Amino acid sequence: MLVTEDCFVIHTPETGTRTPPWRLRYAGEIMSPCSICGGVGLVRVVSSAGLWVSRPCECQEMQREERRVAAARIPERYRHYDLDGYEILRGSDPSLGRAHLTARSFVEAYPVDTAGRGLLFTGSIGVGKTHLAVGVLRRLIRDRGVKGLFCDYRELLKSIQNSYNPQVSTTELELLQPVFNAEVLVLDDLGAQKPNEWVWDTVALILNTRYNNKQTTIITTNYPDQPAGGGAQTDAERSAREQTLGDRIGDRMRSRLAEMCVRVEMKGEDFRQSVKRARFG
């Protein structure tokens, strides 16, 4: 077998010249040759002892990051979200700038100073809660090498309900295990599902499990972080008022979140109705 030192092309009498396994992506696709190592995955450097040695190329860490991002199951629509790309328009509510700063500070503090605590982004639709949550997750994957997971709250509950179908082979535990085990979990749109006893029990199971294991949970919700009832006294007040997080997940779990997560309140206009409104051309 001949291995050329410059490009690591492998040649054997039986197979002829072939591409080394380092040229393959984790999903089986041929990777684009790295401009540094030519796709080998290794570079030759002089050690402190003056000897030529091989070490992993920086492209290897980039591939590991790509694998961790893929494993986090971030939806394609949100895949490009990062903290650097969070745009605060002139005249925006100051809370958006504070939220951005909190997200960056959280990444810097993780994991020693966060001690298992997470973030609870609250606010009306279109203010960038999901953008910041995904941005934190991606930055932790890149800078801290965490194993994270993105979950849409409503889709997760639908998947669990579907698992009760006898014709579905996936069990509830199999669906929840990645949620329980994720080092950092993003739970997007908490409270979106119409509440009932089953929904509350499922939310309690997820949050209590992660709370007991001191795992970091980053949550977004469109509902104000207030108790059930929102202070309304009469039936007319209750019917007219805005629903709260306590209404949607129960006051017991809302109290649990107060201990699990730092609340980050965001105010402002719906960014999607202006800057990101769908257009042709």
C-alpha cells in the first residue's frame, strides 16, 4: 500500500487509487476539499521538539459542529439564526437590546455560572424570541460543544399523542428520551397547545425531569409570564383579558419555570409584518 505524503491518496494493488475515508461526510456525501488540508483531514506541522507531526485540520472541527447542529434538529427556516444576525431596528423597544445582551451574556457564562438555569423569552409574536433562542443554542454548540435539541412544543405534543396509536411503533418514552437527555433544550412556543389535564401532565413531566437533572432549558412563549386569571375578578374581565402563561401551562409549572429560567421580556412590533413580510421578486 502506498500513501503519498502530500495528498494522502491511497493506492493498493487490489483496488487501485481510491479516496481515503476522511474525504467522506458523516451523511455519506463527498465533502468539498478543504483549502488547507485538501480534504485529508490532517495537516503536517513541526512540533515543539522539532519533529514533523500530523494534527487534525480545523475543518474537522467544522464538520463536528455541522453534525451537532444537524443532531439538534433545528428547522430549516431557523437554521441560519445566530446572535450576530439579530437585527435591532432604529426606534425599537429597548427591551430587544436588553434581550440580545442577556443572550450573549448567557453564552459567556455557560456552564459554570449558569448552574443549570436557562432562559425564558416572553413577548408578543414577531419580536425575535425564537431567533435569540436558536442563536444561543447554535453558539453553545459552536463554542461549548454542547449536544442540544430544538423542539416545537405543539409538534412534540402531537407526536406523543400519535404514539398512542397501536399502528405506530414509536413509543412515548422513545419520543421523550431525547428531550430528557439533551444537554441544552430549546422548547419553542410553550403554551401554544390548548390546555387540558393531559397537556399539563406532559409539560410537568418534561420540566420536572429537566429541573431535577439540572439541565439547561431555553423556552419561548407568546404568553405573558403571569398567573392564571391574570388578576381578573369578574367573568367579564376574565373573558376580555389576554391569556397568560399560567392559564396555558398551570401555575404550578409556571412557578417551576421561575426557578429554572431567567425571564427575558421582549416588547415591540411584529417584525415579520414589516421587514420579513413575504414578497415576490
